[in-house]
Amino acid sequence: MSEDKTNSGEVVLISIDDISPSPYQPRTYFDEVKLDELAASIKEKGVLQPITVRPVEGKAMPYELVMGERRWRASRKAGISAIRSLIEDLSDEEAREIALIENLQRDDLTPMDEARSILSLVEVYEGNKAAAARKIGKPDQYVYQALELLTLPKEVQDLLESRELNVAQARVLLEVEGDDKKIHGAMLAQRLGLSANQLRGRLQQHIAKKRGGNSESSERKATTFKRLSSSLVTVYEDLEGFDFDELGGNEKGLKDREMLRKQVALVRQSLARAETALLRDPSPQSTDEKKSSRPPRLSAG
């Protein structure tokens, strides 16, 4: 059983069995391997940082977890009977906010755990997304984009949950029309190991029209001679001035190299097409023919 309740702010030993999990915990996935590693550490050194609990009335267990669920779970695995706990007298709203913010500061959340945490925090602030963004120190757009993941079909969310799909790929799927096509695209990315750019290329015909009432499709707008000439000069100067050795050989450098390689390949295709067009005699061309001859869109990500 637990010790007698003490003053708020005190650190005491509390029986593991006298603590109930937080009802505000948005995380659904805990890495069992990492929990086992933490349990082994706790067996050897104990719980170095106390968990945070609050006293509750009218429940089977006298204390409710606020922060430190991984330490609490790992302590159970380690066979620890009592755990060092900081007791805080908190309201439901305060406990919920603290639990959510603690979760959002972790770097091992799945994208869906993070999205659910942000949604719960937005609810705490009565739908004010900007207030939630300020509380976690993120731009407003970060919050909006996280919440968008919750609109994806469950099958896609499950792949994000298991990390078989990443956020960049999911953002491509958000632009695709129809849940069936979104699910098909997610399975395609998983099965073939497609990058976000490769997935966009595969699904280009299913990409929805731009939001915000823009009636234009994802087709490029026609450019002008002046803009094209200026862009070519800029590309030439940038390529001549860039030191490719700066990319390095680490993981990020290799990814950047691969992205640039694909982009250069697309530019090379466009340059070959442009050179062919400039060498032939000028002749009228229908709008449909122009559209069909356009290469795929370049992406910076």
C-alpha cells in the first residue's frame, strides 16, 4: 500500500500498485525493447529521476500518473515494488496539459502519437491552434500539418504509427484525391521503398487541385522568355559555384546527393527537350501537345 498522502511538491516512495496510468496519455506505442533496456538500468541503478503523480479521490488507486510513464512501466518490468514520486496537487486540466506537453517534447513519438497529442492540446485551448503552437514552441503551420495527418485513412495512419511510412510521404498522400488512392499510394511507398518525390511522381495524375479556391490544376503556369532566360543563368551560376564535396559522406549528405542527382537528371531531360525544340524550324503547336510534352515537376524536398 502507499504511504500516507503528503504535502504537494514532496518526493516520496509510492507503491507501483497505488499508481494508475494517466487518462490523458495520447501515446499508444511504447518500444518494448527500449523499455527492457530501461528496466535493466533501473534494476542496476534505480529510478534516477522521480515520476510525477497527483492525488486523486474516489478511485481504486490513490495516485494518478502525470509524467514518467516509461519509467513507471519499466519499473514494473524490473520488479520494483515502489518508485520515487513527486506529488503535485493538480487539476484535471493542469494534469492533461502537463502530460501532453511532456509527450510532445520527446523525440521518440510516432507521427500519429504526436498528432493526437497536438489535437488534445488544441482541445485544452478550446480549439485555438495558435495558442497550442506557442505552448510547444512550434510555428502555427507545424500544428496545422500535424492535425492534417488525422484526416488520412486508418490504413495509412497505421503505417505511420509503425514507422513504415514517413511524414514526407504522408504529406504527398494528403494531396491525393480519394481514400482508396491514398491507401494504394501508401502501400506502394511501403512495398517499393519510394521516397516522397518518387511517390509524387507515381501519383501525379491523382494529385488534387490546389486548395484555397484556386481553380488551376497542378499543371505549371506558362513562363516567359525573360523568366526562362534568367532562370537558366541562375542555374548555371549556382551549379558552377557549388562545391559538391561539401555534401559529405554521412547519412544526410548521401540523401542530399541522391536528391540532387534526381533533380539534375530531370533538368538534363528538360535541357535536351529545349535544345531539340530550338534546333527545329518554328511551327505552330497545339495547347494539348505542349502540355503532353512537359516533364515532371521538380521538387526541393
